[in-house]
Amino acid sequence: MHDVAPVINLHRRDGTLTPAFVSAVIAVVATFSAVGSTIPLFNIYRAEEGFTNADISLTVVAYSAATLSTLLVLGRLSNYVGRRPLAIAGLGLLVLACLLLLNVHDIGILIAGRLLMGLGAGLGSSTLTAYIVDAAPTRPAWLASVASSQTVMLGLAVGAIASGALVQFGPWPRDLIYLVVIGLLLVSAGLVAISPETVTSSPGGWRSLRPSVRLPVRVRHLLPVAAAVFLATWATGAFYQAFVPALVEDQLHTANSLILGLVFAGYMGPSALGAPLGGRFSPAAAQRLGMITFLVGWIGIIMAIATGTLLLFIAATVIGGAGQGIAISAATRGLLYGSTLSDRAPIFAVVYLLSYSGATVPSLISARLSGIFSVPHISLGYGGLALVATLFTVFAARDPQPWRERLS
């Protein structure tokens, strides 16, 4: 039996599918707001429960490993059962995770909650981003790639800022943000439930559970540089989750949870703002520009850590985040070039497999090394990874074939 390609009716796309596009964007923001909401709480868990930097880093590993596993097994399932059921299931898992995190007094509970978040985010990553691309308006042309790649960063930023503000100024500092996020997730699930489906269910769902990673032949030559972009930028995102809470408090001398949320958002938020700028360039040129800007940001980060300068750290974070947004959206745009409906979920599965590998492997190594090296020393390793990825991108970035023909 051969897999049956999913079917979609795209006539009057800009009108009838607008609710699906909006609902999918809101759901992705809600999904990753939940993920980002734990970041400003890490210092509270360190202070009140005695968790170490290695413990916190292991929670990042648990989240990323769960996401990777879900993508490997379920990354293509929405092509056969539809986008909406899996999107709602992912949002439901995130609700369960937030309920579990209302009672964190042991590192095992925090790891279990983050693992559940990884399962929900993994289910949502490929499903909701494919749903966004299915339903995106045809104009502007860059909207689908920017919305699908950067709503993740926007959600992380929103979650971190909201959490930091509620932890610093609100009642029930360990609980209120999770209650707010649960409400947002439930609203998002309701919006998805009443939105039009873009995929007609078809046989082949069980076969799709067999792990398979594939890209269309026409864009496989773009994969090495895209992999370098995803690995380096998402490794930095994991660094911000695992080590920046301690770094901000110990090296930059502030325990303010809102500032911590703003610092994390300073990396994720400009990513969403920088992404549309990359749409003015070909994918290869935008990846070069983005990664060079990303590297400049990392140089500033290392200088700020060495001098203990919070303002320089925030400025460098914003620059690095903007560069990340340009590079990631350009890499995604290249891989999506000429994609059909049946290509999209597998393409996004590949994108997120690479991305979460970049988050998982360095975090696992860093967790083991955090007992030997200080956080400033560990940051040098991440900066070195950014340097290698940038150099590779500058020399090896290529465009999809039709772009190359137009530019020649």
C-alpha cells in the first residue's frame, strides 16, 4: 500500500481559509507562550527548591528530546487525519503540563512537566505550522514562511515577558502564569475547533507513524546550510533557557524576574521582527546577512558577560535575535520553495528535528560540563558554534534553482 497524499481545496483561499490562518497563528503563539512561561521561574526554583544549573539544563534536554521524539513519530500524521485533531491534542497536552507545573517542589516534577510540554509542542510544531502555510493568504508572498517560522519565537517572547511580569508583580508568583496560559490554550483549542480543516482525511495514517525524514529532491542541496542555521540558532535559544537565568542573576547582578523575561524576549522577539527583512533578499543572501548579524550579537554577548554590563547584554541579545529571525525564515523559505501540500508537514518535521537537535545536544553536553566550567566559560562554547555556523553559511549558502536562474 502506498501513502495517499492529502487533499485540499484552495479555491477562494484568501477568504474562506482566513479563520484557519488566524486560529493557527494564535495557537502557535499560545503553544510557545506555555513553553516560554517557565523561564522566569527557573531562578525561583533554584532559590526555593535548591535546583542547580545542571538540573535546569536537564529540563531543557527533557523538553527538546520529547519534542524530537514526537516529531519523528507523528510529524506526518496530520497529512492523513487532518490538522485540527492533532493541533487540539497538542494544546491539550500543554494544558496537562501546566497543571502539573502548578506543584513544582521536586526536580522530577519540573522535568516531567517540561517533557509533557515537549510532547505538546512537538505535536503542534509540524501540525500547526503546516496549517499556517496551508491557510496563509497568497499575498504578501513571504507571509507563510515568516508566520510559520517566527510565531514560535513570538510565542516564546510573549510567554517569557508575561511570566516575568506576573512573577515580579502579581499574586501567586509560582502559579498565576500557568493559570493564564491554561486559559489561552483552551481559547486557542476552541478557535481551532471552529476553523475550517485544510486536509481531507485519507488512508495511510498508521504507515506515517514509522519514523521517516525526507525532503523534496529539488531542495535537498539547501539542507546543509539550513541545518547549520537551525542548529546554531536553536542552540542559543536553549542556552538562554538553561543558563541565562543564572547568568543574569550571578554575572549581571539582577534578580528581577521581569528583567529576566525581557532578556529572554529580547532574543526571541526581534527574531519575529527581523524575519520580514529577509524577505527582501534571496534565501541565500538573507541567510548570510542573518548569520553575520547573529554572530555580531554573540560577540556582544560575550563582551557583556566579561564586563558584567547588563545594557550591552540586552543590546547584543536584540541584535542576535534579529539576525536569527532573518536566517531562520530565509532557510525555511528556501526549503518550502515549490512545496505541495503533502510536502509541508514532512518539511516542517525536518526543520524542527534539526532545530530541536540543536537545542538538545549542546544542552546535554553543557549540563555535564556545568559542574566543571562556569557559565561564562560555557557561553564561549556556544559563541564558537555560532562562529563555525556563520562561516559555513557565508561560503556555502545557495538558492533554490529558479532563484539562481533569475539572478543569473
